[in-house]
Amino acid sequence: MANDLRTECCIAGGGPAGLMLGYLLARAGVEVVVLEKHADFLRDFRGDTIHPSTLAVLDDLGLLDAFLALPHQEVRELTADVYGQSVTIADFTHLPAPRPFMVLIPQWDFLDFIAGEARKLPNFSLRMGAKATGVVEEGGAVVGVTVQHIAARDADAEPQDAGGACEIRADLTFAADGRHTTLRESAGLASDDLGAPIDVLWFRLPRDPAHDRSQTGGYIRPGAMLVTLNRDDYWQCAYVIPKGTLPALQALGIPAFRERVCTVAPFLAAATSTLDDWDHIKLLEVQISRMPRWYRDGLLCIGDAAHAMSPVGGVGINLAIQDAVAASNLLADALREKRLCLGDLADVQHRREWPARVTQQAQIAIQNELLGPVLAGTTAPADLPLPLKLLQRLPLLRRLPARLVGMGVRPERVRTVPRAR
Ligand SMILES: Cc1cc2nc3c(=O)[nH]c(=O)nc-3n(C[C@H](O)[C@H](O)[C@H](O)COP(=O)(O)OP(=O)(O)OC[C@H]3O[C@@H](n4cnc5c(N)ncnc54)[C@H](O)[C@@H]3O)c2cc1C
């Protein structure tokens, strides 16, 4: 096809994993094309957390001060209101990181920031509105992807007709296309579903920045859990429900749902009047899964495509970015010098599988031991669950969840150096 292209590395997916990887590889002198199926990053179902480990990565890259100049919030402790008692769950202030706090920032701002830095590199290209529709195979290896241009594309991309198609051939293709990955299946790679008993309802409520003193936080009441993210003039709310129960909730009607939200977080009572249609409430399906094998000749899966993370603990973005850092550390030289072999791809899985496995096990334990009983409950227990009671009484213990959430298991640092093309 006239618009076909050849590059060294093609990355499907412009989320945290794909964009960070694209930037890191391009900075290390590899020619990179990133494909993002949406026309912009302005979608509202992404996590908003940037962890201390990612701040350390930005520091390695010399981008930390510029990033922190963007409007954001700094969270030094994570506190939840559990059956009316305030429990500090994580204390980030002791973490071994250049900035021991978590940043809350709309994810589109983070992605725009990374994309902006990456675009300064001549060997980086980001194609927006470009959906990878499948892998191209030759001689048993993946040699690229087929692409459908589904929306207005990025200004610096080659002109393509909306609706047009092309093929991009690459020495290595990455599937960083999230938990509903297209490329994984197209490449015939398997994934094990580890089960997630929850889904999330995602909606906005107005917030008055001048008068509202409440901040980002979590609220647990019998049968309900709500997380509210302060986005200045509105609250981004995540209401956790047992998987598959949305139809039953809808059958009770929207006023009943408003009532539930007010019971969990009474400070939202006035704001919930704006919630007058189920169309304002998005269902986000939670999934935990992991691929037994993340790669085959010519293709490597990273981030949620390789190991879909539950929102529990808000750690999926962290893991996705850590995968990107590890992949660029391990593969950039081999890619640039055209000596990449299957063993290099295996090395990336070997390095990152254990952190994903440990984190997912922790998420499953929290889902089953803490969230399950909360959602099934009709009355508040006489006592807080033991782990929360310990966290309330022993401040030193709060450093442990802070470590798991803020740094993750086996945090990565950037080992590549900038190379001009
Ligand atoms: C309800 C919910 C809330 C969450 N909240 C948090 C949180 O607060 N903090 C946190 O750390 N984690 C959170 N997570 C987990 C987190 O969102 C993921 O782990 C993380 O986004 C994974 O990053 P990724 O880059 O691998 O994939 P994604 O963020 O899913 O990015 C994939 C990208 O690929 C694009 N894409 C998809 N298919 C194609 C294709 N065929 N071609 C081209 N592009 C494609 C998508 O548009 C998207 O931009 C949450 C998850 C859920 C379900």
C-alpha cells in the first residue's frame, strides 16, 4: 500500500506503557512509531496517579521539574474513611525516592507531557487515530502490524485518509494496547484470567474549589466503597460494585443510586442532584489477567496487555511504566545495533513477571479479604478489619503499603543514555 512504512520499533498503544517506552527508545537512538487509536488523550477512564517511582524515572530523564510545574496535587499520606473512622493506609514520606509523594494529575496531562518531550526527538513519531488491527507475520515471526486510520491524525503524522489502512513493518513490535489488547490475540498469544469480583462505576460530580475542603479520598460503608478524586472544579468518582450487578442497580432507579452515594459520602449530597441519567455513569470492567508467555519472535507485550491490573491500590500505571523502563534498558542497544534475538525478549518477561505476579496476588488478596466482605456487608462490623486496625495503631506499618504502591516491587531506573540520530 502507498502509505506502508518501515521502522525499527512499532508500539501499539499510547498509554503510560507505550508512550513512555516510545520516548525511552527514541531517546536511546532507536527509530520508533507509536500508534494510538484515539485522536487525543482526553478520555476519562484512566487512573490519575503518578507514583514516586515514576517521579524517580522522570528525574533520571531530567524532566522532573518541568513535570512538577504542571498543575497537580501532592499526596504524602493515603487516608480512608472506614465505617466513620479515619485510617491512614500509606505514608509515602519515608520512601527512597527523589520526591517521596504521589502526584495526582489527570492522566491526559501526563501523556501529553511525555508525548511533547518525545516529539522533540526526530526519530520518534506518534500517530494518533491509528488503530493497530493485527500483526503481520512472515516465516513464523511477527514483522509488523496492520493499521486502520480511524480519526483525524496527529499533526506531525504522514497524511492518511480517515478510514484508510496501511502496514507498518518493524524489527520489533510492542503490544502496549491495554487490557483489551487486539495484538495479543491476533498474534495467537494466550492470557490467564485470574478473576476480579468487582467493577467500577465512574462519574463526575461538581466541586466548588473555593469552599469545598474535602480532598481526594476513599470512603467505606456497609455494602459500598467510593473513591473521590479532586479535579479542582469537579470530583471524579469511582463507586465499586460487585461484578455484574449494574443491571440490578439500574432497576432500582437513579434516585436510589444517588441516595447510596450520599449515604457513603454525605458531603456530596448537593452535588449528586446533577446525577440524573445512567448515561452519566460509565461502567469500567475490572480484570486481572496475566500472560504465561509475553513474547514471540518479533513481538513483546507489556503493561496491561501482558498483565491487566485491578484498580486496587492504584498501581497499574506504575507497573506499566516500570515495564517500559525495563524493556528499554534491556532492548535499546540490541534494537539499535540490529542484533535483537528471542532471548532478549525473554529477559524482559523474566525481569518484570515477578513484580506483576506479586502485585496481582496482593490485589487479589485485598479484593477477596477486604473488599468482598465490605460489599457483601449490610452493617458495619464491630471492629475494623485486622490489617486496618494494625495500620491505625502502628504508624511504622504504613511504610509497607507506601512502598508497594509508591515504588512497586523491583523498581526500575533508566540505564540508557541519550543518543542522537
Ligand atoms: C477502573 C480502573 C481504575 C484504575 N485506576 C488506576 C489508578 O488510579 N492508578 C493506577 O496506577 N492504575 C489504575 N488502573 C490500572 C491502570 O489503568 C492500568 O494498569 C494502566 O493504565 C496500564 O497502562 P497501559 O499503558 O499498559 O494500558 P492503557 O492505559 O490501557 O493504555 C493502552 C492504550 O492503547 C490504546 N489502544 C488500545 N488498543 C489499541 C490498538 N489496537 N491500536 C492502537 N492503540 C490502541 C488505548 O487507547 C490506550 O491509550 C485502573 C484500572 C481500572 C480498570
